[in-house]
Amino acid sequence: MNRRQFSRLTTLGLAAAALPPAGVPVSAQPPVSALTNEKTNPRRGAWFKEARFGMFIHFGLYALLGRSEWAMFLEEIPVGEYERLKDRFNPTEFNAKEWVQIAEDAGQRYITITSKHHEGFSMFNTKLSNYSIMHTPFGRDLCGELAEECHRRGMIISFYFSLMDWHHPAYQQSLKPRTPVSPEFIEFMLGQVRELCTNYGKLGAIWFDGGWDHTPEQWQAEKLMAMIAKLQPDTLINNRTGLPGDFSTPEEALGEPNKPGRLWENCMTINDNWGYDSGDGRYKSPGEIVHLLVKAVAGGGNLLLNVSPLPIGKIDPQEAANLRDAGKWLKRNGESIYGADVFRPIYYDKTFTTAKGDKVYLHMLDWPPGVGCDIWQINLQSARKAYFLETGQPVEFTHSHALGLRLVTRNPNPLPSPDTVVVFEGAEPLKQLEI
């Protein structure tokens, strides 16, 4: 696709269709309800769009094995053998304040933790099963302590909850795909979700998983979602019950940038596994984390980046270090991320745009210090001024009759950055292609 074809697409096609009416800021479109396909009260999704960056935490008995969260299934470990891990689970170095501090240092605005993964072990104080963290040597409500600390510090807390359960006796007959789910297990599942929605304060979201083997009808998904809506009216629900829910959750891949108004969140591992794997050292660098975040927000979505605590209860030190380093960039450039939204696709490689109010942010990834650029396809008709976000240093631009604003400048930063951001203030989108 050449420049002219790309420009026609972005000014007259996909992007033009997504533009708000005249006089409305370029990023001020409300979310769309996936349940009714109508625009909903923007208040419910407002925190999600404002936060943009969250911490995912996968922690459970599987950490003791150090071979990822699917070890029970992949290695065909019998239920009786696997459940004995409960008697060894004692993450004595867990510290809720430390976990939340790492998220804050990284610039993450919400935390989603596995309250129960597919292994069936509950990381919270459930009254419906003895197969929980309360019946281990640790004997404390880890999810409860984390939720309390999040509430204390203004960090949004959400709970991941697996629908499937490899341990529960009433689910054993349902392990085969498309088989009925027993009424006994449905009541157990509903009861545990009710506990999460009742005992841990205000929740940002319920993040379901593991529903792929059965239909929404077999899961009684409508009943489940209605119960959550009654108990936690402002809580968002993801799309993994088989029903659309409030937001989509593409996994290890960027999401749905061509669906204006649809909330989505890219969930991704910081290495190659969700649960702790002692042999996995392929960590994403701080720069890679920044790139993933920028790409997600440029597509109108969030990044939910996973960490996998060690069996002792501490977040992997290398994961924590990389997150903190990425957070340093966010402290200087967060304006272009938090509350920002999709603007338009851009022609150039390693270059993205986000928008907020009357500002458009041009993100240039890995732009070397002192190196020049000549970008003449930004999809802007005009702007009042332009400047580097980190320093406020003005940037000169010119205007082309055909393609709008043209940016010819050099990177003045003395040190490398994963993303150099130029702000166009008073930005007006290119209305139509003149070539």
C-alpha cells in the first residue's frame, strides 16, 4: 500500500468513520456495551480507559512446582497427588504493600489477581471449600490482604476467576468439552463468585477464564452476570463466559483497534509463562514493555501485564526491576497514555499516535538521540503548537496543502528512550485527502 492509498484509507475510510462530531475532542467517544450494542453510561468504563496499564498476577499451588500454571494438566498429575501441594504452600514473604508498591512504581493503575485458577485452589477465604489458602500452613487470605491494601492506596483491584475446575468432584464429569455442567458445580461456582463480590469491597472487574469447553447456557452465564451486576453494579465483566461482557481480552496479542468504543485489554506475560516457571528467563525488557503499552493505547486498549510470584510470595526480582524501569518512562510521558485513546493509523514503522482532548501525541519508538526525522503524513490538518512531551521544547512544523502537517526535526534528547513523544496541541484531524 502506497502513501496515497494509506492516506485515503485513514482520512476517508476507517479512521474518518471513527471521528467524533465537530467540536468534540478527538478522544471523547463513550464505550459501547457489548451486551446491548448501544452506548452505555461512560462512567462504568471511565476508570478502565483512564488507567490503561494494569498488573496481572498469577499465583497458586503451581508456583511450588515451578513449571507454569498448567503443570497439573500438561503432566497429567492426579488430583489426589496434586492437592497435597496445599500442605506445603506457605508464601511467608508475601507482602501486600510491596506488591502494590511495585505496581505503583511501574505506573500501573489496577491489579488483577487469580482468585482461583484452573487447578481449583482458592487464593481467598472461601467458606465453600477446604481446598483454599486458609487451609495451608500460610493460613491467611492473600486476596483479602491485597484487596485491603489496594483500597487503602487507591489502586483498583479486580479478580480473575476460572470457570473450569480440575479439582472439584462435581466438575469431573464436565472435563470433556460440551458435556453438561452439573447443577451442583454451578451452585458452587455461583457461590464463590458471590463471595468475591460481597467480601472484598468495590471491584474494578471480574475477569473470567476457562469457559471455552462449555456454552454460555451450560455455564448459566446470564444468571452469573446478572448476579454480579446486582452485587457490584459498577464492576466490569470480561468476555470469557461465552457472552460478550463489557470488554474483550485478547491474549498475547494486540486487540480490536477497528471497533470504536469497544473496551479491550491485551493480557500478556512478562516472560513466556503466566505462572512461575523456574526455567523461564526470557523477560521483556523495560523498552519492550513501553512499546507494548504504547501500541495497546494507540489501538484504543489497555495493557494487562502479568507477573508470576515465586513460591515464597515475592514477585520475581527481575520482573519487578523491569517494571520499575518502564515506570520511569511513564512518569515523564504518562500524559500520552493515561486517559488517552485511539487517534488514527499512521503510515510509518515504529510510529504511533494517541489522543486526548485537543492533543495528539506522536510516539516514535527507539528514535536515536541526535537523529533527524521527516514525517509528512501525521493525519493532522493543523495544530496550535508542537513540543517534546518530556522537556516542553518547542518543535517546528510546516503545512502541506495535500497531507496536512509535516514534521522535520532532530531528536534533542541526549540519552536513548524507548519512546520519544511529540505533542500537537490544538490539533485538528485531516479532513480529506487532496491528492
